[in-house]
Amino acid sequence: MNYPFKKIEKKWQEYWLKNKTFKAEQFSERDKFYILDMFPYPSGAGLHVGHPLGYIASDIIARYKRNKGFNVLHPQGYDSFGLPTEQYAIQTGQHPAVTTEENIKRYRYQLDRMGFSFDWDREIRTSDPGYYKWTQWIFSLLFNSWYDTKSDRARSIKELSEFLEKNGTKKLYAYTNEDYDEISSKTWLSSDEKFKQEFILKFRLAYLSDSYVNWCPGLGTVLANDEVVNGLSERGGYPVEIKKMKQWKLRVSSYAQRLLNGLEEIDWPEPLKEMQKNWIGQSHGARVKFKIKGSKNLIEVFTTRPDTIYGVTFLTLAPEHKLVKDLTTKSNLGNVSQYISKIAKKNEKERLKDVGEISGVFTGTYAIHPFTNKKIPIWISEYVLVEYGTGAIMGVPCGDQRDHDFAKFFKIPITNIFKGVDVSTFAYTEKETFNLINSGFLNGLGFNKAFNKAVESLENINAGKNTITYKIRDAVFSRQRYWGEPIPIYYKNDLPYLIPKENYPVKLPEITKYLPTEDGHPPLGNSKTWAWDTLNKKIVDNKKIDFLNIFPIEKNTMPGWAGSSWYFNRYMDPNNDEFFVDKSALDYWKDVDIYIGGTEHSTGHLIYSRFYQYFLYDLGYVPSQNFAKKMINQGMILGESAIIYKSKKNKNFVSAGIADKNDSIPLHVDIKLVNEKNQLNINEFKNWQEQFKNVKFELENGKFFVDREIEKMSKSKFNVVNPDQICDDYGADTLRMYEMFLGPLEQSKPWNTAGITGVYNFLNKFWRLFHDDKKFCVYEKPSSIESLKILHKTIKKVNSDIDSFSLNTSVSAFMIAVNELSKQNCKNRDVLEPLVILLSPFAPHICEELWFLLGNQSSVSSCNYPIADEKYLINNIKNYPISFNGKMRFNLEISIDLNEDEIKKIVLNDKRTNKYLGNNKPKKIIVVINKIVNIVY
RNA sequence: GCUCGAGUGGUGGAAUUGGUAGACACGUUGGACUUAAAAUCCAAUGAGCAGCAAUGUUCGUGCGGGUUCAAGUCCCGCCUCGAGUACCA
């Protein structure tokens, strides 16, 4: 007999919803516990079995913490702005809001079926105007802030203007990665509005700038660095080009050092921290200024090896470097412009492909070495990146392999500066052991001393300084899309100004076409009345005349991560219309205790969120610098997909064993059409898609085989397993426990239903424990010591497992307990009742039902979690050390209630003792009171 | 190339962090119940050798060394797979 999971699950899901069982108290005397999942993007495909893995783990912990007496905040919501919905809108004309609503309904249905204990009263959606009102507000704060490098925090722009009025740029410690001219307070005060605004823009944390961005023509929008994978867009896989465009950016780079340092303070997985470290990419070095022969300009380069300054034999500029034009001599102009236009035509993918190929061109101009005054040729090459460092490098062929290759290729001399090293074929890149030669005042020094002395001397002649450079770039914040938050900016004389706060949310206009306008503006330009509706009356004096032309409004929208970078704060007070979160709520909930999600967001969402949180902390809006104290990365659940081969020659489908794989196109087929022996059901395949109706097959011994591959679950690979199916067949509790049983949470693993019957059998067995021939049956009399021991051992194990997130081993512990209790035919309340509570975080539906059958009125989620009673844990078997001639050899399991003679007998009979002693009879065996056994022979 | 992570039965995976490797589950085989099947229950199950048998014995945690009374676990050198990153000066 199987337990009636369908009936039970429906009953309790309705009960929880009706009674708001999992509502978090807004304020409480109890300790808070905030456990959060990364909220999903509600795509049209619905959830697959991979999505719930993290949700199940967090739900188990949430329920466990509730039973432990914490006031638990366990919310869920939707990251509902995004590209796929918009693409769908472009194709069908359906409003993205409608599609989003439908998708969310489906997600909610699927989530509810799995019995998650989310507090749905706190649901948030990033596309909800009541939410993005505050996303816009945070943008306004970023726009109105700059980074003070002296006090190391963000401050308001007002303070910056005041400073400039008073002091000009003298002793201004403000972060910027743009050039500016020093000015006095006098000049500042006499400057016009346009100059001031443009100047201040160089310091704003949200700023507009002409820069090289990843332009994706396929999607018609720009993308941030983390949204580009291998030169293709992360969404859709379209080619990406580098293009110079005026775009909104966030000055994330100003926080580089704090983002790096902060990693020490948070309990996040090491691999993830490592990835963030690499992404931030700190490197210590120096900026060195080179004078140019016949020019007043200076070239500034960044190097991590100022110690090799005497090995410089050329300088190289990035093709986009701003001095390229000035430095190119007339006779070289032809070559240079040809080279530059060739580089400019390349898209990101071609550029990646050419990495390693050497190319470059000579400008005809020479720089002057700061110490030797020798002439150094200035080159241009694409291996120097304009966005990193200063966009220029000093070429030291003896100490850097790329410089070495470049010098050799263009026959530039290679000067050796390392004693006793041959640099004719390879550069010498070791830092640890060398002595410098041919290096003037650095001769005889090693790396550290030479580094410091070189920097010092450069500083003395005002030709360089110590610098730390980071790889992390400012994040492009504009998207030429419809389905995102409007950026609350309007323009006056081409200068950006904030739309005043009172107008937030700046709502998306209603439009019918989601494509860009004909003159190339983003889709928001399709609305003629939007700007007026948005800015009404507050900016212009009641005059609608030619409004759009006088005060154009920003038509770009924000990227997907704008809404997701602060949502964890909003859950604390999700319906507040007065403020992004009430201060009292922030003071109580503070930060996320455990954040669960995948590593795929390590360089996107998780960096931006940390940046937002630091920023809000600097302005005093949030109490914690780090938004999540602890993070767990759940592994991906992979799907098994089937690959079929289509011959390039005759377009036939060829069985996998005989297919020429170099000469055929591999295609994904629905894994459901393939049996366990990798045989394809040809008839079903023909009916599967219209295009395959009349194709021909080349069989292998009369059969047709496909290859299998384990890969990420995705609709396009036809390998998606839907959790609804599992819920139908086995129930939600089985699905929950099985996903945990599959292996360690952090590990990626292929989905395989082979073992699911094991978990299902366990739950049935558990159910039978409370039943006698279909009738509920539990004894009131006390149970045996053996049963109590099993119970308490399990309680201890499960508690410590959940505390260490080892949820797979606790499932095993439950299986062992139930097996043993069934064997003992234990049906006593004193054992079964605690066991129900113990299991309830894992299998909540069945436990609620049994809890109810046991005669309890309230939900099992509101009672105390059992604590192991030490008295039952005293194991009668314990490991005791055995020593031979006083030296420890091994541990032996001995019953604690045995007397000395019995212990001696066991020791002598143990095979390891025998092995060790051989034929030597022991002279004496000493059993010390605390049961250390000494054998003397 | 660089930076992480991982390699344990037919399979997913345990192993108190240096202490009798293979818990738990799947699968397989055999048995009980049944007219039969399903379900359930019981037993066996790393490999080899010896034995009718209980049992004994050798080899076994990717490969090769090392430390230790004792290594899946620690150290050195490789191999393979996975993830991230990529002309970062």
C-alpha cells in the first residue's frame, strides 16, 4: 500500500496558504534568521528539476530554523525585467507585462506544488512600478554621488561642488578614471554651468561617457562585460562588436579595493571568492611617463615591472589611444591609418581568434628613456588594450614573452638586463631570483629592491609613481530596450539632469511597437506623450509646446541587474511606499544570513550587489556593508541529451556507431525518443517534427543508435525534466528528499531518476510505521531503550548535518532509522512523534499529516525541534586506543560496560593485534581505568 | 596559457578530518508470499585465489614516489576530467 501523497499534499498546501503559516513577523523578540534564494527570471519554459535544488535546501534550513525558534524571513520573488520576454513581445506584439504575468503564474504553481515555505506576502517583482520606483531612486543617489578616496567612501555631489568652490582641484581626493585639468577655485566660480556639469560628470558614480562598449547588433543593445561570453552574447549567442558609444555607466571601479578587501569578511565559498578576485584583478606596479622627442606630449604607461626599466626597447600604444594621431609622422600616416581601420572592423569574436598573432605598426616617433635618454621607438599594436591601465605599455622584450615575440617579429633590439640568463629565444619572466645588469643604478639588485628603487627614482624626477591597477571595468548601464527600468534623466543643453524624485516611478510608456524607432532610438522613443506625462509641469511651466525637443528624456533603460542588485533589502519591508525599506526593518533584519544560488552569477549579480550595498552603506541607508554573511553555491543539475548525426554529404541520418563525425552535423533530439540502449524510435522521430517526416536513415545492424551527452538542461537541447511529472508520479516530498539524496549540494550532477524509488520506498515505509493494516496505529506506552537510542542518534546526526549543510547524509540517517524501527516494530508515540518533527523540514506534507493524525492541532512547523538526549547517546561501543610497549598503534571498538578480562580477550582476538604480535606472546596487558589498553611484549 | 575544483564498486555517493574503505540508496542475483504479476519482506553483492562450509588469504580509493605503527585523507612529481578567465603589461 502506498501513502496517499496526492491527497495529503493538496490538503496541507491549502492549509499553509490559508493560515499564512510561514509569515515572518515584522518585529519580534526572537532572533531573526534571513535565508534567501536567488530569485528566478520567470521564463516561458517554466521550472525544470534543476531550479528547485537550491530552493529545497533553503526551505529545509528555513523550516529547521523556525522549529529552532527563530523568526525566519524566507521570501521569494521574480527578476521579471529581461530580454527574452521582450524578444517575445517583438515577435508577437504581446505586451511584456502580460507575458511576464503568465510566466509568473506558472512559476508560482510549480513552486507551490513543492511545498515551499515562502512568505508570499513579501513577494516582489523587479518590473513592478512600486519596486522600480526605488531602483530609480538608487540610481539618482549614484548620479548624485562621488567617491572620496581619502575617507574611502561615497559622498554627495553637493559636497564636491562646495569643495570645488572653496579649493578648486587642489588637494581633491576624488576617484575618477578620466582625465581632467587642474583648476583653481577662482576659475571654478567663474565657469559656466555647462563646464561645471561636464567637469562634475567625471566624478559621478553614475555617469555618461563616450566609451568602448560591447555592442550586440543581434539584440540591438549594448552589454556589460559579464554578459559577453566568448565574444557572443550570453542571451541568444549573437556576435558582439566593440563600438564607441555614449552610454551610462556605473563607476564600479571606484570600489575595486573595497570589493577585494571585503571578501575577507564574508563566509562565501572559496572558489567563488577566487573568481571575484580574478575578476577584480588587482596588480601592483607603476605608472611611468615618457617624454616624446619633438613633442610636448607625454606617454604614460603602466607596468608591473618598473625594475626592468633599463630593458625597455620600445613603447606600444593601443590603436584607440588618444595620442596616436599626434604622434604619427607624415611618412607613416598611410600605414598607421590602414592598420587602425583594419582593427576597427573586427568584431569581438574575430579579435579573440587572432589573439597570439603578432601585428603592429611604427608611428615614426621616438620617446626618451627617463634615465638613459636613449631614443625609444613608439609602436601601435592591438595587443595593448585601451581600457586597461593607461592604454600604453613599455616593451621589455627580455622580461615579457609577448614583448619578446613582438620585438623579434619587427626586428626591434632585445637588451638583456638579467645576469647569466640567455634571453635570445625566450623572455625571462621569473621574479624570484635574478641580479640586474646593464641597468645603471639598479645593477646587482633583485626584484623587490630594484622595484622600490626604480619607483623612488622615477618619483624624484617626476616621471612616475607607484600605482595599483584593477582589471574590473565600470559597468555599462544603458540598454537600448523596452522591458527595463527607465533611467530617470532628462537633458538640457545636452547635459543630463535628474528627473526629480517626486516623479518616481518614471513609468514605462504604453507603446505598441517594441522595436527601436526608425531613426535608431530605443523603443521608448515610440511614445510621443511619454516625456510630457512623466515630467508634467514640474520642470517646465505648464507648457507642452515642443517639449520633446527642448527637454529630451533619456530613452535607454537600465540593465537586468539594476533591480536585482538591492532586492534582498526590499524583502525586509516590501510594501513600503514611503521609503525603499524602513530603517526599523533594516535594523532588525540587517542582512542575509544564508544566500543560496549558483556560481554563474559570481562576476555579475554578486559583484554588482556588493557594490550597491557598499554604496548604500556609505550613504547611511543600510546597516551592513555586506548584504550576505554566508553563501552556498548549489551545483547544477545536468540533463542527459541525445545527439543524432546528419551526414553533410547525402543529408541522411546516420547511426552513431557508423557515422563519420567529422563529416556530419550533430543535432539534438528529444531524449524521450531514445531507449536505455541508446536506440532511437524512428517512427516517433519522424512524427516529432514536420521537417523530419521524409528523411532517410542509415542503420547499424538493423538498428539506429544515437550518442548521449550530459549537459546543462535547456529547452533547445530537449533534455529538460519537469518537476511536475515527478510530483505527479511520486509526490513532492519524494522529489524534495531525492534531490537532496542525489549528492552534496555544491556538486553538479546529472539528473537520473533511477534511484528515486529508494526515497519513495522510504516514505512509504515511514508511513507504514504509523499504520497497522491501513489503520492509523500508535502505542502510547513507552518504547524500548533500543528504539530510543536509534531516535536520539538520528536526532543528533540530523541536527549536525543541517548545521553543516550536509543534507544528503541526513536523508541516509532517516533511512537507517526507519529501517531499524520497522524491524523492531516500534510504533510508540515517544519515538514516532519526535521523528515526525525531525523529518518535517525534509518532507513537510507527510509529516504535517502524521502530526495531525497523532492528534496535534497546530502545524508541525510551530513546534520545537527535537534535541538529542545525551543519556541515549552514550554509546556502549567506543574507540579506545591500543598501545604496544607504550606506543600508540590503533583504536579498537570496545563495549564500555565490559570488565578488564573481557577487554583483554577482545584485544587478543583482534586480527590487527595478532598481525602485530605475530607469534610473540604478550608479557602483560594493562587496561588503564579510562580504557587505554597497553600491551607489553 | 593562468587560477580554482574533482578523480573511491556495475551506478549515485559515505568515511567521526590520519585509525578495520565502500555507510545509505539504485541495480543485479537468489529466496519467501501469490494461480500469476505488482507490491512487500529476507539474504547475497569491490576483485582474485583456496575451501562443501563457517572461514582464510592477497590485491584494491586516477598514476609514480615519500612521511607515518597506520594514508582515500598529509607532502612531492605526473595523468585525466570539470569550472572560471583570457593579449590585463
